[in-house]
Amino acid sequence: MEQVVPFDVIPHILSKLPVKTLMKFKSVCKHWSNIIDSPFFAHLHSSQAIQETRVLLPFSSSSDEQQKCLDPCKDDGRFMHISLDLVSKFFESKSYYLVGSCNGLLCFKKNSYCDIDRRTGGLLLFNPLRQQLLPLPPPSAESVSMRQFGFGFDSSTATYKMLSVFYNEISTNFDDEPRYSLGAEVFTIGRSLSSSSSSSWRAISNVPQLLPVLQDPVFLWGAIYWVTHPLNITPETSYNSKKIVAFHLGNEEFSLIAWPSTVGFHDMCHLVELRGCLCIAYYCSKDYIDIWMMKENKRKAEECWVNEYRIHIITPSASEIFYYPKIFVEVIGQWEDEEILLRYCSSFVAYNPRTEKLSCINIRSPDEVFVFCHTFTGSLISFSGFQAAEQINSLVEA
């Protein structure tokens, strides 16, 4: 007697498979394709499947020759080359940067300093595995001095949220100390088209009056984190005056996290996620990098900073980075077997905490220098039915 797998069991079987395999299985039959494309299955898969973390290496083809050499999503098991040609086509420019990455979705902003392109919105979500775009409307606040964005997932509502933090310089007298006014807005992404409760940017109150430092924010534990400093820096307050601001996507409130006392204001550092913990990569010497990790102190029932790693590597000075920007060291994130991946100049190296050794990683890549690289987990999420904007199918077909 022929054995038939019940239809209601198929989604649970498919949910155990890798994203790349599922994208191929869409062509098996229409029923499977509908299952894989459904929002329910996307969330089921993200909660049950073994997550395959890759390092994302985006590129924008500069020639037909290069396009032939690289697939739109070429994956060698550890690194994934992602074509950004569709993003470049939407922005009508290759001048854009990554705002954030969450659950396999990338958020880009057109590189127009602080102003927003009102025609295109200047903001775009991109699912590289599906090669889908979702343009977002421009923030309500216009003509600001500076703007910073963050992007993350709110598990309490199963929606994505975009945060815009902006400030204006309100001092007009050149003899006065600069004074600023900060504000924030949030936009919810992922509700159905029938929902109109969150179809626009909403103002957020009680914004900490701290200037964002211009570096990438980190999404972790349902919150967006970024480094800040006081509005007015004086010699007395400059040392240890940095703080970390967290914006919690669930209740849409801010909180402050103290900075490690041994890391000064002018020191080179950036936030990074390692082992599911918030970390600070601190370039404290030309000979090594310290990584401070936020850990729970069970005795005091509070969280504290712990100097978890010291990586011995020759790092460039601030002046060398300014004059020679290609001399570059960056802690990217977790790697295989609990190693830590770093980008060193145009190469990649892995640090083994057990042996305290560095090993070079060989990778075949385009000749061009990658503008950014990012740890990445593929996503099945489809923008079909997402509220905010329609898909740009004409770009895909062109």
C-alpha cells in the first residue's frame, strides 16, 4: 500500500531544512512553493531549523566578466557573495550603505549624509536570498543636522522596526558652545496590508540627550544598541564619557548602559555581538585588541563588563587609518568552533581563544574591496503582503 505523507506534516518536515535547499524545493510543486512562501512557515523555520551563519560579502558588478564569475548568491559554505545590483538599480546609484541586518534581511540607506531622498524614500529592505526589495517611506522629520538608523525584530509582535535618531544644532552664535536637540522616530514593518495602525513613522518620547557616535549599531536581545557621548564635551568630561544607549523594540523605550571605566572616550572601539553577548572591540594598543563582554554578575544580580579576550595583532593607529583607510582591522563576529573572525586590511583571519593563535582564511573574491562584510543567516521571509510599500517587481523583471 502506498504511503502518503499528510499535508499538515509537510511544513514541519521542511522546517528542518536549510534555507538554500528550501529555495530549490519551491520548484517541486505549487503546494510546496505556497508553504515555503507563507509567513507562518518563515517564522516556523526560523525557530526550528539549524541556523547556518555565513559571512556576507556583497558586491556590485562592475563588468559583465565579473557577473559571469559570481552567482547572485554564491555560497562556499562559509562565505556568501551577494549581488547588490538590484539595490544599485533602485537607488540609481552605488552610493549607499548598510544600516543593519536582522534575521537575513538587510537594510540600506542611500548615502546622502543626513538628508533623505524624498523621491525614493532613501531606505530599503533587501532579502538577498529571494532577491526581493521593500522600499520604506522617508522619516517625517526633515532638514536635520545628522541622522542615524537602527533595524531589528520585535518578537512580541513578530514585526520588524526601523529606528531613526536625529539631531539639530540649535546654537546660532559662533561664540557659544554648540547645543543640540535630539529626537527619534520608529517605523513598524511586517504588518499585513489590511492593517493601518502603523503605516507611518511615529515620534518617540524621552530620547536620551546624547549624540550618537557614527558607527554601526548592534541588534541583540530585542534591542538596538549604539555608542553615544554627551552633547557638550569638556576636558573634565571627555574621559569615560561614552555611554551605550539601548532602544527596546517591545516597549519602545530607551535605557543607558555604563561604559567600561578603563576604556577612554578618544579610544578606537566599536560594538559587536559574540556568543549572543554585547561586546566592545577596543583597539587599545598597536599590538593587541581587547574585547570586553557584557556578562551577568550572579552575586550582584546585575550585568557588568568583563575583559574576555586579548587578541595580539598589529593594529594601525588612528592617524594611519585616516590617511590610509585601506589599512583596516575589524572584529566581525563569531566564527567556526568558537573562533572570532577579523578583517585585517583586505584579508580575513580567525582567532582561536583556546590556542590564542591567528590563522589566515583563504577566500576567492572579486578584485574590488568590499565596502562592508557582515555575519548573516539566510531568511525565507517574503515581502509579499508586507505593509509599507509594494514590491518592485519591475526591477526584477528588467
